[in-house]
Amino acid sequence: MSRKVIIGGVTIGGGEKTAVQSMSTLKISDTGKAAEQARILKEAGCDILRFSVLDEADAKSFAELKKRVDIPLVADIHFDYRLAIKAIDGGADKIRINPGNVGGEDKIREIAAALKSAKIPVRVGSNTGSIEKEFLNKYGRNEISLGESALKNARCLEKYGVSDIVVSVKASDAPLTVKANKYIAERADYPLHIGVTEAGTEYNGVVKNAVAIGALLSEGIGDTIRVSLSADPVREVVAAKAILSALKLESYGAEVIACPTCGRCAWDCMGFAAKTEEYVKNVKKPIKIAVMGCVVNGPGEAADADIGVAGGKDGCVIFSGGRIIKKVREENLEKEFFAEIDECLK
């Protein structure tokens, strides 16, 4: 089991629930807009939020933003170790450093001193674009070089007294991401931040992340996740929560199950499933809703649904727990079924 690390009040590792992360698209120094986006992301289910630190103004903005929002804030640092120290001094709840570009051991030592003084954790985040040259030359671009690059920097931080360390090893393809995280998990007890980086636009990105994150979490590997997408960060959070729900790692929001349809389907099952999903998209309370193609098998196949509907050429039936509770005409279905959903949510 991984060690526990506390990030601004959120505990990851050690068997705690899997935390969802995202990354702001805004400069943190634009505090008003950053605060608004942070509030929206938290409402969507984000547990930890990361900001790029591009300059000194960004590094100094964490304390001010923390006055306005109630979500742990992470400083993402590349190239300039001095910005890491300024972000720590500026009130960040955690920093993320990249092994391939933050500098040598002397720079790590200075970062470690600042971390210990502020008593905050660090994530060593390695990806295929920033593998340290010594490992790239020795092993090539694979899970070994990716993993060893992260482990070297994590162990260096421990050498200088830092133990609150999170590790991530990411690639833009799912299989390498899975292999790299297994490589770390077999060799260390650092909590792992998992996900596929540079995964692409929403559809392809969700598929890649679901494959990698699902494979790892199903084997007990991973403590916090980000579904990286070229999309609104709210979509990252929604996708992450859906992955966790699909894995039964948490119950969150409405789950709509629906038939893939076949020749027996005599009504617009697909269209009604889409309408139902839209109707409950903002529901936070766990509820399982079934939209089934036919009355022959529907209620039985979806017996575990809190509420469901099955259609046929002679109308539809609404059921709960596999038991039919009413019959309705298709033209009245939307009103009747959505009213039953509302009743379940009371």
C-alpha cells in the first residue's frame, strides 16, 4: 500500500479514496478569473487543482487565491527551480517538478529545504518528453527510463529529508502509461498520480485515459487521477468521476444504462436514453437509471436499477427493482418517467 500524503487537507494514498485532479487554463495571477474557474471545477467534483507557474507574479498569487477558494492548489514548475521556491513561499499546497528540466541535485536540495520549511508535499512528475538523458541513453524511451527518471529525483528529495512525495509517470499512449506506473508500484510506496498525458481531444482522450486509468485502478495502482483533455477542464473532471463510478470506486451522480438496441426494439430507445442523460447530467446523488429497448427482457436485465423504462410497439413500462410499477403511452413517457426520477431523488 502507498504512503499517505496530505495536500491542503486532502489525503491521498494509504487506501484513501481516489482524488480527482484537473489543471486550470488560466494564469493564477489573474486571481478573479482563476477563483471563478476553481469554484466551478470544485462544484463539478475536482479535489485538487493545479496551476502553471510562468513567472514571479504567478508564484506569489497562491496565498491570495486561497483566500477566495476552498480547494488545494498545486504549483506546476518547469525549468526554473527558483519559481518552485517562490511558489512554496507564496502559499502553494503542493508543487510539481519535472525531473527532466528542474536542474541538478543542488537545485533539488534547495527545493527540499523550502518544502521542509513549509511542510508541504511535492509531486515528481515525469513524462516521455522529459526523461533524463542518462536514462534515455541507457534504456531508450520506455517504462524503465520513464520510471528511473522519476525515482532518481524522488530519492534525491528523500536524501534531503522530504518524505511527502507523490510520483507520476505519464505517456501519450495507454500501454506505456500502464507499464511505467506498474514499474514504480513494484519498487516504491509513493502515492501515484495516474493518467495519460497529451491524450488529445475529448472523445479520444477519454478513451485513452479510461483504458489506462481503469487498468491501473482495477489492480489497486493509483491514488489520484487526471483525465488530461484538450477540452474544458470541467470535462476532465466529469470524465474522471465517470471512470471512478464505472469501476465502483465511488458512487457519484446519475448512471444511465441503456440497451445497445437490436431488431426487437420498436421505439426510439437511443433518443430517449440521450434525453434522460441530459435531464440528469447535473444530479449529484447516486442513482441508477435504465432505458431498455424491449419489455420482454428490459425489466429483468435492469433489475438493479433504481428506476427504469422499457419500450415496445404497444407502449412503455416503468419499473423499479425489476418490478413494473406503471404502463404509459410513448407520447406521455418523458413527463411520466422524469417525474418518477424526481421522486427517486427526493
